[in-house]
Amino acid sequence: MMRALHHLDLWVSDPDLAAEEWGWLLGELGWEADEAVRSWAHPDGTYVFLERSPDQADEPHDRLRPGVNHLALHVGDRRTLDRLRAESSAHGWHEMFADRYPHAGGDRHTALYLENDEGFEVEVVLADEPED
């Protein structure tokens, strides 16, 4: 099956810090790093690339402005989701909606919501949620 998404190119203000934060999270989710070009590839071939472009505006990222609000990535099991929650703050990620974990997205949706130091949000979704 053809993958639905080819790649994401994330423009960041501090590529070294972003590589640490994103590298940890993507690595924990099974993405393989190519540190020479600051990219991570998923086993399905989708990849994420981080860069500070000379063309980007020198303004802070704001996920609440028009554009992409967040990325949602799958995790294979609840044990890994819980471990990511426990370890995320040591890697530059801050839990959002902690008082409603793991169902901040609704009673039938199991996910962890994280935000990094630059303000990017990632929703880590349990892949094997039950169907109706």
C-alpha cells in the first residue's frame, strides 16, 4: 500500500535543540535517524526533516495561528505510551491536558498530548484502539 504522507519539513528556530527533542520522540516511536541531515524515517518510508531555513520569518512558532496545529503519531501499545509520558519532560516535551490523561481526546480515544520547547504539539495515539 502506498503511504498516505510522503514527508514533513518542519522549520525550527534552534535545529540542535529541535533535533534532541524530536529525535528522542521519533526514535522511541520506531523512526530511524539520519543525523547528517536531521531527518527521521518511519518504517513505511514517511520521513520528517528539521531545518532552520534562511527563508523563514524570525518569529516564534504559534500552533494557534492558521496552519498546522499539531502532528498525530501512532504508538503500538499502552505500556510505551505510559513510558513516553513518564520520560517526556526529560527530553524537552511538556505534557498537555495531564489531568485528563489518557482520554483528553474523549473517552474512546487513548492518547498523550505533548508540546516541545518551541511550541510544536504532538498527539501520540494508541494504534490499536477498539472499533465501534
